[in-house]
Amino acid sequence: MANSFGYGGVATCAGLCAMSGQPVNRGDRVYRPRQGKSRTSNACAVILAAAIEIEARPGR
């Protein structure tokens, strides 16, 4: 899953973070799945940028 999420941007609607389950609000910094020629099953999923930053901290 981590390799398919590579596009950073801003949430355009509310939802849930696919990684942490936390609420995503419009305007939050998020990562989205890379878009290919065909639509994937996780095309609407987002991961909060803050969730990735927490996981990337040393010692985690």
C-alpha cells in the first residue's frame, strides 16, 4: 500500500485516513494513490500527511 500512495495534495472532501482511521477534513494535507490508466479499488483513499510524519519519526 505504501508504494501506491505517492501523490501529495489537499483533501477536497471529508473522509477517513486509510492509515490511521482519523477524520480527514477538507483542506487537510493528504497523500493519494498514484493514478494510472485504469481506476484502482483504492482510488478514493487518502492518507493524512500527519499520519505519515508520525510513522517516519525515529524510534517508531
